[in-house]
Amino acid sequence: MTNLHKALGDISSMRRQMARSTEFRGYGPATLGATAVFAVLASIAQSRWVPNPAEHVAAYLSIWVWTALASATLIGVQMHTRSRRLHSGLADEMIRMAVEQFLPAALAGALITFVLLRYASQATWMLPGLWQVIFSLGVFSSCRFLPRPMVAAGIWYMATGLGCISFGDARAFSPWAMGLPYAFGQLLVAGILYFTANEDRNDE
């Protein structure tokens, strides 16, 4: 039994090593493009139903939190099915590693949101910019499993997040301070995935 456990452990280690050296193909361009549409729709909803978000932070948060959850759910479902198809036996390991790369950023975003709402409500205007900066860190963390040009998306979200913070006041709550960065950013991600996939097919 000891030899069997050792052999199984060695196989598991080999699978993890293979997953670390394999480009993750679980993110689909069409799905990422759909999340860009979600961002635009959320901006329109905010401009129509929450015209003064600085005084209705809870309503503002509900729009963007539900948009983020819808996007994450769509990406997660498609990532599961696409990984099964493209990574076959390595699918579970690849999905696990992809989630592990982005999970710290997601947790950081949730915790910062809670702390600002609970203990520093006067600084909640910083949330849109902080979300984008934290999202950029998640993108950077995931870059080693994704096509190299994906670093451009991380730079984009970092720049837009810092630009949003530079407003210095409630102007950061503008619906387009979230909508435009995420819409363009997700389209950029989708474009990178699409064109790099085409290049890979042409090289085969």
C-alpha cells in the first residue's frame, strides 16, 4: 500500500507540474465579451435608477455586486465546460489553479468593501478605483497561465483604477467610471484570447 500511495502521490505531483506549465484555455472570448455587455448595462441601470450614488451607496453597491456575481457565474460555468473539452484529464487541476490565482484578489476586494462601509464610510468613493486596482492584481497574478499579451489588460485596469482614485471625490461614483473601464477591459481580454487562439491554430 505504501508503494501505491507513493505512486499516486507522484502522479498527482506530475499532474500539478503539467498544469503549471500549460497555458489555461478555459476562458472563452465570447463569454468575456458578454461580461463587457454586463458592465455597460450596469452603467445604464445606475444612471437611470441611482442618479446620486454618493447618497445611496447601498443601491450603487447592489448594482455592481450583482453584476460582478453574474459575470463570475457565467465565466465559471463556461470555464468548467470549456476546460473539460480542451484540457481533458488536466481540467480539474487547471480550473483549481485558475481559481487560486484570482481568489486572493476577490477576497481582498470583498474585505476592503466591508471595511470601508463599516468603518470609513466617508472614503467609500474610493471603492470603484480600488476594485479596478485589485482586479488588475488578479489579472497580473493569472498572467503566467495566460497568453503573454494579457499583461496589457492588467496594466489597463491598474491605470483606470488609479485614474478613478485621482478624482478625489464622489465623481468616482459616476456610472461610466466603472462601466467604461470594465467594458473596454473585458473586450481587450476577449480580443487577446481570440487572436492568440487563432495564432495557435495557425501554428499547428
